[in-house]
Amino acid sequence: MPRPALPVAVLVSGYGSNLQALLDARAAGRLPVDFRLVASDRPEAQGLARARRAGVRAEAVAPGASADRAAWNEALGALLADSGAELVVLAGFMRVLAPELVRAWEGRMLNIHPSLLPRHRGLHTHRRALEAGDRMHGTSIHFVTEELDGGPVVLQARLPVLPGDDPEGLARRVQAREHDVYPRVVRWAAEGWLQWRAGRPWLYDRPLHRPVVV
């Protein structure tokens, strides 16, 4: 019997281009998931509009509507639980989640970060890669843990830093790779090939000791 579509929630903060790549992959039949929710910390996020156009439930959880950070995390956690999602995908989500929320979704939350982790955790990765004189740059898809951008990396897409690259141009090239590889990793999870066992990722029934590199 075919495996049922994996219920997924996506968190976005802005334009939502990686979300669109996921929605497009589902529409093309390449991604066996059921998008239950797209949520954002910013009511004006374009990612919410993308979700609504695709017929996906879209909700804003603005921090200003909560009494404090703990209350905001509780509200977001309740929304995720209510959605029935079994996997949470962070796609340009720019807020650090509380440890309690991260622990609740251990092994069921993925993030994409625009650098070759562990290099350049945090913000402004393209500028920092250029300033450091990196010859290679790219993007990493990893499980979310309490350590910022520190969870086990599943896949990295690498590309050379070219002469004359500036942060904007480098960002565009990295983002193009993101749109290809993020649906791939989410598909691995949806098809049961990517799993979390005993505190670590497994891929194709083997412990993943180092990321897949493309």
C-alpha cells in the first residue's frame, strides 16, 4: 500500500521562496506531503499569501500579541499541535525558538541555513563568507536542536565563490540551490528514508555520520 502523505507545517518570516519551492514540488507530484499549516511571526509575510493561494491554512502568530516570549512560544506550539503536523519545516523563519518547543519537536523539525555549517552560523552569511575569503559556500539542511544552527546536518549543497561575487549575487545563487535541495530532503522524510533514531539522523537505514553533499 502507498504511504499516506506526511502532514507538514511550515514556518516562514518573509518572502517564502523556499515555501514556494515546496508547494511547487507537491503540485508537480514530487513531494508526498499534506501541508496542514503555514505560520509566520509576521502578519505581512509574503509566505502567508503564497500559502493561501495554494489553499493551505495560513496563520500569523505575532510576538506583539503575546505577553512575553514564553507565551509566544506556547501559542506557536499550540498552533503546531492543533495542525496535526508530524514534521515542521523552517523556511526562512527568523526567530529563535524556545528550548521547550524545540524539544517537543525533536527529530521532527528541519531548517535550512545559507552557509556550509558549522561555518557562519547566524545572520549575514553571504557577506561573512566573502569577508572570510571562502572558496566554497552554499546551504545546509539540518535538524533543529537547542543549539542555534547546530543540529545534525542532513545535506549540503556547495558552490564555488566566483571572482566578482557580491553578497547579493552570491545569495541568489545559493537560493537557487536551496529551491532544489529542500524539497529533496523533505521528500526523504515523507517517504520514510530520513528518520530520527536514538538522538541522531538515519538515512536509508544507516546512521548519517556526515551530510550528503551535492
